[in-house]
Amino acid sequence: MLFPSFLNTTRTVLRHYTFRTTPIASPRNKLRRYAHPSVYLAVGLGTAFVIDRELNASAIARNFRTLYTCAAITLDYKWNFTPEKSEQIPQLHERVAERVYNLLTSNGGLYIKIGQAIGANAALLPKPMQIKFASLFDDAPQVPYSVVHNVFVKELGRPPSGPGGVFEIFEEQAVASASIAQVHRAKLWPGPGDTEDKWVAVKIQKPSVARQMEWDLAVFRMVMWMFENWAFDLPVYFVVDFISDHLRQELNFVREARNAQRTATFIESEPRLKGKVYIPVVYPEYSTKRVLTAEWIEGVRLSDRVSVRRLMGEKVSNASEVSSPPAVAASPSSPRSGLGPEALPGNLHPTNVAAFEDRSDQSWSMNPAKPLKGGMQAVLKTMVELFSAQMFDWGWVHCDPHPGNVIIRPNPSRPDYPQLVLLDHGLYVDVPESFRKEWVALWRGMLAGDFQQVERVTKAWGMGMPDLVASFTLMRPVILKRGRPTKRQGDKKQKEKERLSQYEMSVLMKKKLRGFLTDTDRMPKVLIFLTRNMRMVQVGNNQSFGSPVNRIKITGLWASGSLSHSTFLSWRERVKEFYRHFVFRLVLLSLDLAYWKSKLVQWAREKIFRRHRGGGFEEELEQNMREFARESLGIDVGGGVFSG
């Protein structure tokens, strides 16, 4: 009995001792305990933020923002893309489009370029995405002149101007500023025998872009993988390497200079384009990987539709052309122009256009004493022929032919005629010879309605649904009938025209796209940029001026002729190609009839019914294609998606 009693007494004493000796934590002590770690954490994060901003161009912060946004998008789709929430799917697409757009514009830099590359195939995205990508412009605030000065000293070993400077005059205010670079106007030092001033456009890469690039591309790779495997279940990751490689190339201005010189050589060797197209002269001695100096060009950008029509002697037929702000830049007057801002009324200013992309809300109206000959038909015909030659003859394709990168001016050697000046040579794709032959065969087969020929090409490319390939290439509904098997698996079985829910339409679209891209490893990646090029030529250029030329016919004839006139073929092969080309020309007569029918209807609307539709034949094709995409894929294609 004594031992248990002793144990109980011991427990009581210990409890009493513990109670008496353990101090009670006061609120002040708790505050002190957590205050110091919180301060250390705040100081550490603040220091990391400053270091990231100053030494790493905020690359880590930008990527955290990207990962957060993409995680939110993924979770939003996982939770809300369900049959039960079918009617809320349009709102889901709008939320995602807003998040993506805000991310791209907030991060800027290479994110804008990535967004534009993805936007090349915006027609396959939900409609809110199409709208947002269509409004994704490449502009940004300019960096201070002190930064430009430091770039010059580092790259060329001298300041931009002043005693011992690279140029006699260097304007500190940039005339244009985009996501990766900005452009300044400068004057070369006079050389032996010079009788007039030589003004140049100087493109300076923003220092932050190079530091951000690899971070941005790594996160781009991660995000595309997440979207393919977690969020959308669509084949998108296969484009990552190809797009990343070409974006890296765009940051190398030495390469851009070589691109311009190579294109100029091709043009000089093509009699149908020589003199009609001009590439600004590059000055290699004043150019490096981050600085590019080229000839300063005066003219009107194709994006300024009002001024271009006046230059070509055509009236402005659409009120929207007057009210919409043209995408050209205003700059101080050139000594050669003889005009200053005070010489022109209202908000019209002289535009001395640099040989690089820019954007502004002002325009220059060139009013020659006599309009240039040929009208818009001459301008657009040259443009379509230029890019047809690039695709089918040279295998060397400019990937950013939006209207802001094309200048129209009087031809120096034939002042009564227009000359097209092509700018911004940073992004090109080299088209392999084997692909070029298949590309020609595809065009011949598409326009001849030859199912078997198109199917042979698309199967080799790992793509199914030949009709769909033809339709999206030509941007018009195509049903290939010639050589098609009599029994088609399910093609003639029309589904009942029941109204599908939003969820069912999205599931159908995914299914169709997976059938469209059957093997992404075999798909030629150059198609990503070729289709973007064609959309810009179609909608951003030809359609915006009322379709003065039959783009499909010009492109098709150039494609067919590139093989039928080949000197590398035997005489038997030449005879065979000549016959195919002859048949092909006969087939194109039907396309001619459709084109002139559209022009007649357009004329009747304007002259008889006083109603204007600016897009003409191209607009009619696009509307038909929208209906085709909606019925075949469940995709609602918005207007202006392919305007570049």
C-alpha cells in the first residue's frame, strides 16, 4: 500500500512542479517569435525580386506569373468543362482568353512573338481566343536613350553620335518601338564622292530580351506540355521545338541582315519580280547581333489603306477605311522630302518609314502629281507573285508579311509605276526541296479536285481528312471528288441536324482535330508558318482592298509552273508535266468564272444597290469557309482572325 501511495504523491508533485515552472507564453512573446522570421522572409523576397529585376530582367517573376496563370486555366477547365456545365462553356472560353491575353501583354517581349506564332492557327481555337489573338499587336514602350548608348558602346565600341560616334546624326527619340527592338533614324558620315545625305534606320535590340529568352522558351515548353496532357487533350506540344528555334533566330540581327541580302538576290534573278520588289540595303559595317542598320525608305505602308488608294489613284470606297487609324508611324521630315509637319493640314504628317516594323496612330498621305499606274491590282498581283515565288521556286519564305511590313512607293527607275518594298527580315523558313515538290503536288491536286493525289501527300505528312486539309489551305470549302472511292466511310451519312450542346461541340472538335493530325512527328513543321503567310496575304492584304486579284489562281499557276518548267526533268517527264499543267489551266477556268461572278455581284451592290462590301471574292470565300468549319469541326471562326 505504501508504494502506490508514494507513486501518487510523486505524480502530484511533478504536476505541480510542471505547472509552476512552465512559463505562460504571452501574446507579446508570440509576436516576437514570428516577427523575426517574417522580416527575414520579406527582406529575402524583396532582395530576390530586386536582383531578378535588375540582373535577370524579371525573368523569374514573369515565369511565376506564367505558371500561375496556366495552372488557373488548367484547373478552370478540369472543374468546369463538363457535360453538366455545358451552357457555361462559352463563359469558360472567355475567362481563359482574357487570362491568356493579359499574360502575353503583361510579360511582353518574346511572349508577344509566341502569341503571334500560336495565333497563326487561331481558327482552330475557341472564338474568344480568336478575337483576343487578332488584337495582339507588337508594340511596347521604348527604352531610355542611355540604354541605347550602352548597347552601341558594347556592340560597336563607339557611341551612336558625337565626336568619334558611329553616325553624324543619331535621333535619340525612337520612331518605333516593338517587343524585342526599337528603331531610330540616323545619318551616315559623308564619304568620298557623296553628293547627298544618307539616312538610315537603326534597329536596336532591347537588352532585357536576350536575358529573358531562354527562361521564356523553357516555360513555353512546359506550358504547351501541360495544355496537351492536362488541360485540352489536343496535339500542340509538337510545335515547340520548331517555333523556339525560329524565335531564337529572330533575335540574331546578323542573321536578319543575311536574310535580307539573300531575298534581294532571289528577286534580282526573277525577271517577273525584278524592279517591282525592293529590299532595303543593309550596312554590315554598322550591324551586329544586336544592332542592325539599313537604308531609310520613304513611302506608304500597305496598312494605310486610304493613303495607298490615293497614291494609286483610286477612290476610298469604304467609310471604315477613313475612320480606322492606319498602322503606320509618323516621324520628323526627311531632308529629301522637303516637307515638315507644319506643311500638312490636320493630323497628317510625313512618314519616313524605317525598314522595320512599327505602329502608330498617324499617317502620311502621299499625293503625287499624277497617280501611279496599275491601281491596287498591280500592287496586290506583285505581292501574291512574290510570296508564290518564295514558296514554290525559292523555298525561302518570309513569315511575317502583314500590311505594316510592306511599303508602296513610286518605282525609282519607272516613276509612273509602283514598287513594293518588303521589310522586317528577321523570320524566314527554309523549305526543303522534297517538301516543295509535295507542296506543288498538293496545290495541283486541290485545285483539280483530285482526291487521290491530295490523299497521297497528306498521308505522307501524317495528316488525315484530305478534304479538310484542302479547305484550310485554300480557305474555301473543298470536296475532292475526282478519284474518290465510291464508298466513303461514313462521309455520306449525314447526322441528324440536332442542336449539339457546347460540351458536345467541343468534344466533336477535339475528335476531328485528332483525326486531322494523325501523326504529328511526320507533319512538316514549315506548314505552321506557310499557312500564316498565306492568311496574311489573303485577308490582311488582298481582301482588305476588295480582292482586286484572284489570289488562288495566281498561286496555283505559279505552283504548277514551277514543275512544268523545271530544267532538271527528262523530256518524257517534261511532256507529262506540260500535259498536267495544260489540264490544270483548264481546271482553273472554273475558278475564273467564280471570281468574275463575285466581282460582278460586288459591282452591282456598289453601283446599283449602293451597298459596299469591301472584301469581295476573298470575303465570300472566307464566309463560306466559316460555315464549313462550323459544320465540319464545330469551330466558330470569327472575322479578322487571319488579318495578321
